[in-house]
Amino acid sequence: MEMNSIMASQLRSLQSLVQMSVLNKTLTMNTNTATEMLEILPDQPAVAHPTKGASIDVTA
């Protein structure tokens, strides 16, 4: 195999590795940010179900 071909193959492999590393770090940062945002949300009050426990007349 020619030296240029070997080096080109190694360069493509390195570029792919760097891209995956950057994507992985970005995903981790975004996940951490989303988790922090969810944790600082104020507690939401429980909303009653609109029909649970109510009698519904189904006769026609």
C-alpha cells in the first residue's frame, strides 16, 4: 500500500475520532444543562383528573 494512502486513511480515522469526541462532549453538556433546568423548575401543583371520580350519564 502506498504511504500517502495509509496516511490518508489514518487521517480520516483521526478526524472521525475527533468528531465523535466533540459530539459526545456536546451531548453530555446539553444533557447536564437540561437536567439542571428541570431541577430548578418550581414544583407544579397536582391537577385533578377532569372525569375521575365523577358520575357520567351514558344513557341515551
